[in-house]
Amino acid sequence: MSATNKLRNKLQRVSGRAKESLGRATGDRNLESRGAADQFKADVKDIGEKAKDVIRGRHGRRGRRI
């Protein structure tokens, strides 16, 4: 997984957590659900990146870089 994509996904996950927490604190269900969606999107992107790495043979059996 490239470092840029990994960082981008991490930032999206953190942003989603912040939105979700702020929405929960203010009672804004829309903001809360957008935050949860952002976190989910970041997780899906990470899975896709890891799958690409496995297909390209960049990781060993336990997911460690060779």
C-alpha cells in the first residue's frame, strides 16, 4: 500500500470520527451518519489497497512486507 493512500485513508477515518462525535454531541444525526460513512469508506479503501498489494505479491503470508 502506498504511503500516500495510507495517509489519505487515515485522515478520512480521523475526520469521520470527529464528524461522528460532533454530530453526537450536538444531536445532529445527519453529521453523525456522514462521519460514520467516512469511516466506512476509509476502511473499504484500505481493504482494496491491501488486496492490490497481495495480488502484486508485495506481502508475505502474515501481511508483512517482504
